[in-house]
Amino acid sequence: MKIVLANDHSAVDMKKEILAHLEEKGYQVIDIGTNSPESCDYPVFGERAGKMVASGEADLGILICGTGVGISLAANKVKGVRACVCSEPYSAKLSRMHNDTNILAFGARVVGTELAKMIVDEWLAAEFEGGRHKRRVDMIMEIEKR
């Protein structure tokens, strides 16, 4: 499975930890940066990751900025993306099971590295349940078409 990993300047250190964690678990990670602590614009990275997921270049995406909110908003503007911001594992798990999210975001200024790893693990381990949830996800995707 290919996972695109993107971040802004506030999350360089956390991104390195998450990258190593994912690789240890056998995931193929596409790191699109940034790797610099110099101030940068998170929408650039959110959009780039969103396009990679939407096109199938990556199966899933993980985004990290200060809060996770800004970078996820940018990714969600890409057609086909269902990004969520999670600060704890339960919401991450249910976002996959019920909402079929394809991008996870969290904040380097909100959660610590070990909690971020738990969030990632729960999100990646969960599977979309389909059924009544598929109908609702389809409704969300119809909004995008209008």
C-alpha cells in the first residue's frame, strides 16, 4: 500500500517519526515534504497530497500541520478526497469504517508523537463497512458533483 505523507513547517519532526513508523510496518511512503522548518504554505502540500490520492498515485494520505485543520481543508477541495482531522484513535477508526476517509490529518501542536502513531495505526487497521454507510458516503460524493 502506498501512502502519501505531507506536512508543513510546524510538523517536520513529527513527520519524520510517522514516516519511520509507517516504513517499519511495511508501508510504501511517498514523502512530499516539507523537510524544512522555514515557514511554508500548507495548502500547497494538502492539495498535492489530495491530487495524489484522488488520482490513485497513492492509496491513502496522511497530512500534518499545526492543527491538521488547514492542510485537511486544502486536501478536501480536491474532488474525490475525504479527509478528516483526528486527535484521538476512536474518531480515526470510525472515519474509515463509516465515512471511508482516504486522508487522515492531525496536528503536531495538538497531539504528541506516540498518540499520533496510535491514531495512524487505528485508521490504517480499520476497513470501510459499506452498507448504510456506503449510501451516506455516496450522498456526500453527490454534493461534490453539484
